[in-house]
Amino acid sequence: MNAGDKAAAGLTETLGDLFGSGWLCMSAFMPAVLAFGGMAMAGTTTLLLDLVDRFAAAELAGDTDFLDQTLAADFTGIGPRGFMLTKEQWIDRFESGDLTHQSYTWSVLNIRLYGDTAIITGCQSFTGQHKGRDIQGNSRGTLIFVLIDGQWQIAGVQLSQIAEGAS
């Protein structure tokens, strides 16, 4: 077993412990990813997974400081019903009290790295209130991360509601 295979096995085991059975979607491609990028790519993948977790925690807590630091200046968020928000509008939903979450999770299914850009696909689930109305949903989503001045930032979020019966 070469170093890349050992890294893939260790990362797969560690992430499996962290993410449970949902990790199986991603673990199948990890050895191939590491074969091309070695440990640097594995480290970047681990860092991005951590940022996704921190993004989900910030959404749950309404942590506008984290969102302000992590969303790129030209961020665009597209919600599950097609609305588009700038960085300022995304953050303002929390600052104004219009949006609160009781639960919010992201399950990562796939990470693709292209130099200073990472495209992460997964599933988002949430419950909460928007302008006093109960909301809940399950969406497939894409997070677009870009490396800006040595820091990974979210340049875009695209969410699509999962239709009943979709696989």
C-alpha cells in the first residue's frame, strides 16, 4: 500500500466516523482523488469539510460574524425557490431576525477541486421560522468555495428543493 492509499484509507475511516453512512457517497472516489493530489489534496478536503460544518453551524446559530468573514464579497446565494441574495442580503436575514433555524445540516456528497476553486455538492435540511412563519425543507445544494488571499471563502450557494419521490 503506497502513501496515497494509506492516506485515503485513514481519511475515509476518519470521515466515516465523523459523518456515518452518508460518508459512503464520497469515500468511493477518495482513493482516486488522492492519487492525483496526494496529501495536499487530502488536507484541503478535510479543511473544506470543516468549513462546511462551520457554515452549517453559523446558519443554525445566525452567526453573522462567521458569515461575514466566510462569504466572498461578491457572494451570490440562490435559494430553493429561486430567489437570489447578495452577501449583505444573506447576512441581513439573520441580523434583522427575519430568519431563525431550529435545525440546519449539510451532508456532503462530493468535493471536486479545481486549483483555487472547490465545488461541493450535498444535501441541506432545515427547520425554522422566516418572518414568523414556520419553514422546513430538504434541498440538494452546491457550495462554491474559492481561495482568496490564502483563505477559502464561499462565492456561491445554489439550493434546489428535493421533490417528493426524487432519488
